[in-house]
Amino acid sequence: MWRQAWRRIWGFRRRGRGGVFCEGRHQVKDLAKVELHLHLEGAAPPAFIRGLAKEKKVDIGGIFDEGGNYRFADFWEFLKVYEAATSVLTKPEDYARLTTAVLEESAASGVVYCETFLSPDFCGGRDVGAWREYLHAIREAADRAEAQDGITLRGIITCIRHFGPEKARQTVRCAVETAGDFIVGFGIAGDEKIGKPKDFVWSFDCAREAGLRLTAHAGEWGGPESVREALRDLKVERIGHGVRAIEDLALVDEIAEAGIVLEVCPGSNIALGLYDGWRKHPIGEFYKRGVKFTVSTDDPPFFHTTMAREYEMLNRAFDWDEGVFDGIARASLDAAFCDADTREKVLKRL
Ligand SMILES: [Zn+2]
């Protein structure tokens, strides 16, 4: 049933070659986009982090290459660079400035609604009182961006898998205490090779009981089994990445039938070497098989991407045109964790 509904949303309005993208790069940017998988710290422009490090007289020069971009060789080094970059964000005010910088970039790429992962681990060390202050600063910046650029932000609190289940319990307390119209979801990110989804069941149960919607990173560095475990143990409705499900087509069919949404970030997967190129990315197969998915950037400056670039590369690789992308934006809004009023407001921008 889901699959049929999804196909209706897509509408299969393919117009073939010669669509909107042949007319100029600026038009890709102008398409209204919905992004559901973005780590706030991971979206920090390197120049912003360098500037903050200079202000605070902290030396993190080693994380940048000669061109001033983040330098890392693989996913595990990426996690280290990510944490080093995040170490200069020490105050609520830093997060307000970060939110402003990130939303400016997103709005410039045509994003009208965005859900970002927020980590109380980095914002006040999982202390509920401190977290409230960070959240207040982030919300104020988000409100300003909405008034100025017409982009709406909502937050998904994530625990960090490699920090372990005990810290996740503290993180979910922050989530439960601040769940509401802005904090709409709970999730898990970090190193998929450490621990198991079942270690985090308690935290996910708490979040669910507090009315938060659930997503989990899986099927990026773990195979199809990791996706099955996240679905079975954490009972999430969205999977962050989930691309490795492609190695088990029966699972792909189950995901399609159940209406589970994959938050696919092709540029991230390709930059980290998971796939050899855009044409080899499984997103094309997901589309053909009626899997619900969204397109996001994950940690855009780390992977030298933007939402506009993701669209552009997908257009080149799979010949998807404006009709397909419009379907993706609408289906993504459908999968968003925000309330009905927000969804309706954003729908008018599509
Ligand atoms: Zn991610």
C-alpha cells in the first residue's frame, strides 16, 4: 500500500532529457528542497570554525588542508576531525552563530525546511539545564532565519553510538525535557561498528513515550543486518542512510512495503568511498523499487557538497528532472517529523 502511495507522490512525472537543468545552474538552486538529515556541527563551514578557533586562540590547524577545507582520509578520521572542529563550539552563543551560518547556506541552496541533528553531548555535556540554554540560542537563530530567508528548522536530538548507552540515557533526558514543537525527534549517530542498536532500546523507548519520532543511522558502515536490527530493536520510522540494504533485496522490498523512509545522502557516501560514483549509488534502484527516500547532505562542507549539488549530480547520473525532484521534496515533507501546522505552512513554499 505504501508503495502505491509513494508512486502516486512521485507521480512518475519524468520529462526526459532536456529538462529544467539544461537551462542553467541557478535553476537547480531555485527548486524548493526539504532536507531531513543534516548534522548541525557537520554543516559548519570551515571558515566559520577557523574564525571561532582564532577568536578563542585554540589551535586546530591540523584538521584543515592547504585549501582551507577539512582534512580526513576515511570515516574514522572524519569522526576525529568532526569532534576537533566541534571543540571550538563551547557556548550557546557559538551555536546561535553556527545555526545562522548553516541556515544561510541551506537557504542559498533552495532548502525551505530542514531537520538537523543536535547533540547535547556537544551542547553542555548532557546537562539538562545547560542544554536548555543551547537550545534557546539555536531556536532564536532559527526564528531569525525563518523570518529573513523563509527556511524552517526543526531539531532531532541524537545520542552518539560510540559514546555508549549510559551517555545515551543522559542524552534522552535532555530530549524528553525539551520535546515539543521544535525538538521533534530522537536518533542515534556515530560509529556504527561500536555497540548494537539493542543497547539503546531504553533510550529510544523513553523518547517514543515522550512523543518524539524516531530515526537511527544504520546501513552505512554496517550491512543489511544493521538496518534490520535498527528497525526491529529501536522501532524507528526512518533510517539514516540505510543504503547497504541494497545488498539484501528482500529487505529492500520489506522497507518499501512498510513505508520506512531512508534518509539517503549520496554525496556523503561517495565522498567516504562507499560507492565508486553517482551512477553506482543505490538511490537509483531504491527509486525503481518504490522505496521512500529523501535526499540530504549529511555534513556538507566535509563532503564538498550542497543540496543544489546533490540535485545536480542526481540529475546527471539518473536523468531525474524537476518533476522527480518535486516528488522528492513533497515526499520528504511528508516524512518530516514536524507537526501538521508546520507541514502545511512549508507545503505552500514548495
Ligand atoms: Zn549522518
